Amino acid sequence: MVTSSQASPTVAAPSDARPPKTMPPPKRARRRWWRWRADHVSLLWRVFGANVVVFLVAFALLAWAPIKIDRVATPGELLILTIGLAVMLAADLVLVRRALGPLRRLTRVMSAVDPAQPGRRAEATGGSGREVVALTDALNAMLDRLEDERRESSRRALAAQEGERARIARELHDEVGQTLTAIALRAERAVGEPSPPSQALSEIAETVLRSLEDVQRIGRELRPEALDDLGLVSALSALCSRVGGQGGLRVRRDLDWQLPMLSAEVELVIYRVAQEALTNALRHAQCTEVIVSLRRDAGHVVLTVRDNGRGLAEPRSGSGLGGMRERALLIGAELDVRSDRGEGMEIALTVPVAPD
């Protein structure tokens, strides 16, 4: 049985077939494309293009308008020239104002930014121009950094406040509280003793005096009395003597008594920076000598605290350095920390002062 197979015929497309028509892009897509092109046009070329349009129109009017100007213009010709100049300037003003519109909008946004209400950002509208887009991005990045720094500063300030409160509470509990408890117990025993109460009263008086010294020390740490009563230099001298007597540390002083007039805020910042630097040297530096210097130098007052301790390879923001920098920023001063491992640390606070 013979079987035969026939190939299925192939259907060819007609020769006059045309490719399918492509639909034009929607108006919204074309509008976005033109806006993208406008955002990448420099502001310089925008202003230049506006002036080119005005000058071309003026050139066309002078070239093809049926107006003749004599060598010496008549009053009527001067009137026509004045009107044409006014129209040209007005058109140039309108076009340049339109080209600079995004800058005005960005300026309004910058003026309306309130640090107390974070989160507001500038937005470059469509067709703003390359420079305006870059300026908007830079402004938003700056606002982000400022808000982050403000949050971090607030966090550090709250942490410092809570730490100070915890320290005061701990000292009141450990020292003053225990001393008062000892006084109460000694007084109870004295009541039940048949002997004369003179010895018990003497012991109670000594305990009360020690407790009073503790309270005075805590008060000095909160607000130095010598700074208000005797001035900055005397307060620093007393601070050096007190720190040197606490840990057997030798504290050398080089203090200039002929300092310019400083505000109370500046004096407090200088004192606190010196206090923090001496505390760090006493607790962490493992040093035997510290030099505290306060000098006047070319329109500045410079506080320098230098120790001969172990130093740090890379000074970190800890160990009170962050608080020192924040205090320096409050008065427009500059804090410089120089340290090498094994060669000690030097902290310099440079405070600008007004000329005499």
C-alpha cells in the first residue's frame, strides 16, 4: 500500500502589507519628556534665550516694518522708538522673570523653613532648570544634616542632664544619706546612754561638718562659687589645686591675670572645658603631670590643658570631648585636640574676643 503525503501549503503575506502603525505617545508622556529636558537646561541659557527672542523680534521689526527713521529723528519717530523700546524692555522683563521664577519659589521655601517644625523640604517644580534642581538638592541635604545634628545634640544634652542627675542622686545617697543615717543612729544611742552626752554630741557635730563639706563639694561641682566671687583666673587656680589634691597629680598653672573682659557665658565655658579636661586626665590619662595654661594671643583667649599620659592614637568623641565641642560652639570658639599614643594629650580652646 502506497501512501503519499502532501506538504501543507504555506500562506504568504500579501506583498502590499504594511507594518502596524505605532501609536503616538500620550500627551502626559510628552509633557514629562519636555519637563525633563527643561530641568536639564542651564539657567544661563534660559536667560540668554529670553534675550535672544526679544532681540530677534526687535531686529525683525526694524528690518521689515514699514517705518523709516531719518538721520535726525523727528518727534513722531522718537515717539515710535520710545514705544518700541518700552515694549522690548517689558517683553524682556516678562521672559527673564519667567526664567527666574523657580529661584523665587525656592527662596520663599527657604525663608519659610522653621527649625522648630522639621520635615519641610523644597521641591523643584517642572522646568526649573539644572542649577535650581542642584540648589534644591543641596538645600534639602543641608536641612537633613541640620535636623540630624539637632536631634543628636538634643539627645546628647538630655543624656548629659540625666547623667548629671544620676551622679548627684548617687552622691547624695552614698555620702550625704549615709552620713545623716549615721547621725540619726548615733543620736539614738546617745539617748539611751547614762553618761554625759558631750562625747556623743561632739561626734555628731563632726559628722555633720563632714556632711556639710560633701554638700558644699556637690554644690561647687554644679556651679563654681569662685567663678562668681573671684573671677575666672582665681576659679581655675582653685580648680587646679583641688584636682591636684585629689589624686596626687601635679598640676602646673600658667595663667594670665591680664585677660580682656569676658562675658559670664564665655568664662563658664572656659571653666567647664578646663574642668572636664582635668577630670579626664585624672581618671583616664594615667599621667603624672598636667599643665593648665590660659593666655591672651592676638585677639583670642587660649586655654590649653596638656598632660604627659598615655594619649590616644585617634581621639574619639567620647571622654567628654563631644560636650567640650558643643560648649565651644555655643560661644563661637574652636576646640582642637592633639594626641599621640604614649605622648599625652593636649586640648586647646581658642576663644575670639573683641578688641579693646
